[in-house]
Amino acid sequence: MVETIFSLAAENLLSPIILFFALGLGAALVKSDLSVPEAAAKAISIYLLFAIGFKGGVSVSAHGIDSTLLLALLAGVVLSFVIPFAAFGLLRTMSRLSAVDAAAVAGHYGSISIVTFVAATSVLQSQGIASEGYLVAVAAAMEAPAILSALWLAARFSSADTNAERAKGTKGLLREILLNGSIVLLVGSFFIGFLSGPKGLSEIESFIVSPFKGVLCLFLLDMGLVAGRGLRSSAGLLRPGLISFGILMPLIGAVAGLLAGNVIGLSVGGTMLLMTLSASASYIAVPAAMRVALPEANPSIYLTMSLGITFPFNLTIGIPLYLNIAQAAGG
């Protein structure tokens, strides 16, 4: 098993998407002036969310709605809501973070990284392993519940005065969560793909299938640059306890995803993807919500934790590990 994990990890490390992430990370750490223009980075994000959502909707259209799909959606929502509580408890044990900072970080670990999900999908494709296409819908469903958990934790464990001040700034939070651009595009594309089905995919296949991995490489180059800058500027904040948490928490989330996937009856590929979703940490939807709901939380901590520690861990070691465990558990 260990040899298989290292073999998959080595193969994953030599894939273009990981190497471009490493290029961006290295360029930022050595203070290169390499950068991806903000407008281009936004356009790339829009393309990826559109392509992911549309292809997921087409898969559901071809598969049909059944009890397994509904159970997977329910499991995703429950996992997203519950995982922050475990993360909060670990953070308060392993670090000296305040209750508000710990709640903000915990919310990131209950939500998901869609790019980690896509990287896991690419690994499955390279190994010739099938998975349930509707897990894209599960990914969308897992974005918001963790934010609600983080807010409850912050309210429960911080002072009444702080809560009163925070309440003034959270009036439009529900709208902020539900109308977050990434969620709207992902869910909207999913439903369009579902309605148009395989015929719709055939009409735009040359745009969203063949170029997808190349665009993903550019996106990961930008993510590497962002992660490297975060690590460089926040090095003093990342004490051993936080670094250990950034590696341990994905493993705990993956175990929860494994148990849920086996109970539901997902395929090996589907279980591995649910493990990856449960192990990943948000760096798009949740940071946007935290800026509104918990403005006193330190972005340098929660962004660097999710993007600078957990994201690289999942890309290099986590995904191969989750696949091997899913295969072993699936017989």
C-alpha cells in the first residue's frame, strides 16, 4: 500500500498541473516579478467553474436522479456543517488562536476547494477510474453550511460585545453566501448542463473538454504565486501547531468522507472524490464570507492555512493517499 501511495504521489508530482503550481510557488518565494493579471485570473476562474458545473450537470442528466444522488447531497451538507466543529476543537487544542480566528479557520476546512476536486478528478481519469458526475452538485452543496457553523462557533465562544458589533455587519451575509459569484456560476452551469444533456455537451465539447487541463495549469500557476506570497508574508504566524493542524485536519476530513461514501454506496472513484472534498479547505467562497461576517478575524492566518499548507499537501500527498485508501476500502 505504501509503495502504491508513493508511486501515485510521484506520478502526480510530475503532472503538468502540479508542476505549474510548483513554478508559481517557487517564483513567489524567490520574489520574482512573475504574475498573472487579475483580469486574466478572474477569466480563468470563470471558465473552470463553468466547465466543471456544466459537465457535472450533463453527467447527472445521463445518470438520472436517484436515491444515491440525494443521499450524497445530504451527506455533503452534513459533513460541511459538522467538520468545522472538529476543526475548531483541534485548533483550540493545538494552537493559541483566539476563538474568532479559530472559528474562521474552521469554516474554511468545512467548506471545499473546487480546484483540489478537479485535480482529484484528473488523477482518476489518468488511472482510468470512473466516478459519479453528480459529485459536482455535492461540491456546490458543501460550500455554505460550514460558514454557518463558523458563525455559530464565533458567537458561542466570543464576547457579547463583539457579537453585537458583528451582528451589524452580517445583515446581508445570507445574501452574500447564496449569491457568491462562484456558487452562482457553478450551480447555474450545473443546471444548464443538466437541462441540455449530452447533446448540449457535444455542441461545446471543443471549448470545455480539450482546453480544460491547459487552462487549469494556468490557474494553478496563479494559485502557486498566491500561496507563495502568503507563505512569505505570514511565515511568523505559522507556528508548529498550525502547520500540524493544516496537515492533520485534511486526514480527519478524508476519513469522514470515506465513511460517508461507503455508507451511501459510492463507487471507488466517487468515494475518493468525497474524501477529497471533505479534506480540502476553501480559499474562495469562505474568505469572501469571513470578510463580511468576521472582519476581526485575521485573513493572513486563514488564507495561508488553506492555500499555503493544506492545498499543497492535498495536491502532492493527499490525493494519492485518498485514492489508495478508497481502493483498499472498496475491496
